[in-house]
Amino acid sequence: MPMVLLRRSDLNAAIHALDIDICPLDIIDEALAALDHYAVQELTPILLTDRWELDERLTDFAARMRLIKRSPLTAETYAREANLFSRYLRSRGKDLATASEADFWSYRALRLQGPSTSRLQPNTWNKVCAALLELARYLKISCEELKWSTFRASYESDDRVRMICLADYLTFSRIGMGTAPRSPLRNVAFSEFLVTTGARCTESSLLLRYELPALRSFGTSFSVELGLSPQITKRRKARNILYSKRVCRDFIEPYINEERSNIVGKTLKRYFPSSIYREKDLPFQSRFIFFQRETPAKARIIAGSQVKSLIPFDRFTMEERTKLIEVQLEPGNRYRVVDVGALWLSEQGFALSRRAWEAAFAAACGRVLSKTGQEIHVVPHVLRHTFAVHQLNFQLRGLVEIRHKSRLLDRRGEVFDRLVGDPLRELQRRLGHRSIATTYKYLKFVEDNQELVDRAIREWDTVLS
């Protein structure tokens, strides 16, 4: 059964991008009208039968998940897993209306112990498990034993770290991302931002243009702290990352001033040809949120699906961030449309999704292979691991040198805590890990880590001898 994601921006883009014979305008208009009439939330999964008819039960489940789950990606994953389970039931001559607890357990056995083509690793199954438990609650199935503690799979903590060395990263960035046929500056800037901050792909892709400080904000500093909004971080917990002056100067600013500026110009010309509008005439008010920048950190909502008010940029939700359009007040109480709110833009002028970035990374790996014959496997999360390992390595080396010069390792009990504990806690804070135990896995991959600890202990002995 097919599943599609309901995106207003896709429908709007279709008016300009798709062949009229393939996607007639009247169908698009009806779809947009239905969105407004039924107040359907954007990015809601829509599930269809094999006959391309609406699967009402699965779509209703997906819509409920979209309401109770903060992230649209989570709702999409839950809907996809429910769809697979429904297909499994159909292969057994059943459907969701007749599903029982036994069906859930038999599906579990198939996915964990069945043929290799459908078998899942325990930690992967646990993600499926969360979706199926929600589905069971939605179906109101009487299941005394169908609960997380028994339905999940037992597994050891996943300490695997997928990273690449810095030489391979440079190859990936310069040859893979940097030779993209479209938006190479954007692609390289994004990969540099990930590998130097350790931010997650979703967090980075949802950044707004004005959330990144300008180059003049650095002064003589090599980096500044950049706050990530709780609206885009995992578990809604705000945190700060370090934003490099080099990355800002050499990558972000050139992208903003060249490629992004060009894309914004085309986008505004396409959607707002008049350029200047009266407030009541701002078009597509249900599709966009028009704002005026009042302070470096706050925006005043002029029109759109938000209440007219002064709101900090870090209060905008994931969905709202994809709809923001900046305007400036002109004489005569008119507004000039001047920019798009999102930082990272597609060729069509819309915020890039995580899936779009994953596709861009896969294409970059393909270009590296075709141009150099070298196989490099990089997804956005690999750059987060790469940052963590190398950052920890650099911090440990620097700390050893500092301790060596200042003779601060004065008690054996402080050697490990000062040498390893402090950098680990700093890394935990930057990565946003709930527990430092999650951060410990990177210690196994730090180059010469044991040599660093041994050197510190020898230094302790030297001080006391």
C-alpha cells in the first residue's frame, strides 16, 4: 500500500513544476481547498490501498500520531510501520479490524527470527516495537502481555560509532559535496557545519537564517556559542553548540551571499511577483507566515497561520520554520517581501528536509566513487560521530599539555577524572546526551588515548619522586 506525506509546499510547487497532463490544476486546487476546509495538519502521512483509495483506518492512526508526537518524522515512521504490519495481516487473510494479540507476537517472531530478508536487529526492532504498541492501543486490542517490557527485544547497548578520518572527510566534502551539479556551496557548508558542531541533521536543517550570528559577531574569537532552539532539539532540550568563525567566513557566508541569495530571488519572484503588498493583500496567507524582524532575536508576525504578535525566533515550531517569509515595512503601510526564513534552501526555495539531505549525501558518495574509485559511506549522522571522536581527541591532547605545563595532576585519584572526565562532560553537553554513559562510547575510538593516560600517570610519578 502506498504512503505519501501531505506537504502543502509540494502541492504548491506542483502548480509550477509538474506537467498539467500529469497533475491537473483542478486536482491541486481541490487538494489545497480540502487542506483548509478540514484543517489537516501539514506533514501528515496519508496511506492508500493498492487501488490508490484512501485507507481510512491507517490514515486516521497516522493523523493521531501526528497530533501526539512532536516530530513529523516520528509520525511518519509510526505510520510506515503500521502500514507494514497491515500488509503482513493481509498476507494471512486478516486485516486491522480482526487483528489480535497473537498476530502481534507472530509478527515479532517473523521480524526477529524469520528469513534474513525481513529479519531485524534487536535495537532496530525496538523502534518498530514502539510504533506497534501505539497501534495496538489505537485498535483497542485487549493485550495483557503486549507491553514494552515484554514486546521489546533484549540487546546490549549499541556502542558502535560510524565515523570517518579527517582525510576521508575532506575527500567527501571537496570532491563529493563540492562538485554537486546544483548548490555545491550549500552542500559543502552544511557538511562543514555538521562536522564542526556535532549537531544532528534535523536540528541543522531547521535552522533559520537569523539564528546564525553574522561574521562580525565573532570579533577576535575563533568561535561563538550558538543556541539551538528546544523546538528542534531532541527531547525539546535547548543546548549550545560552538560555531566556528572559519566555517562562518569560508562556507556559510559565501553560501548565503551567492547561492542562497540567487535562490531567494527566484523564489520571491515566482510566488510574490508584485514584490510590495498591502497587509490584507499578502497572498497565500494560510500557506506562509509573514514576519518582520524587530530585533536580532525576535520577529513580529504580520500575516499567516500565526497569531499576530512579537515572538522569539527560537519559539517557532518545526512546521512554522518551513513557512516563514520575511517582509519589510515600506511607506504607505505596505510590505516588501525580502527573504525566506529558512537557512538551507532547495532549488525551489523551500527548507530542505532530512530525507533531502540524506539523498544529497548519497549522491556525493557516488561522485567520490566515480571520480576517485574510493568507497566512502557517509550519512549526516556519521559527521556527528566524526565530530565527537576528533573533538574528544583534540581536547584530551590539549588537556595533557596544559596539565604537563602547570603540574596540576597532583593526586592519583584525579588523573582519570581531570584528564578524561572534564572533556567527556563538555562533549556530553555539546552533543545533548541525556546520560554521560552514551558519551563514553567515543573514548574507545580516541587515537592514542591509552598513551595519553599513561603519560599523565608518569607525570604524576615524576612530580612526587
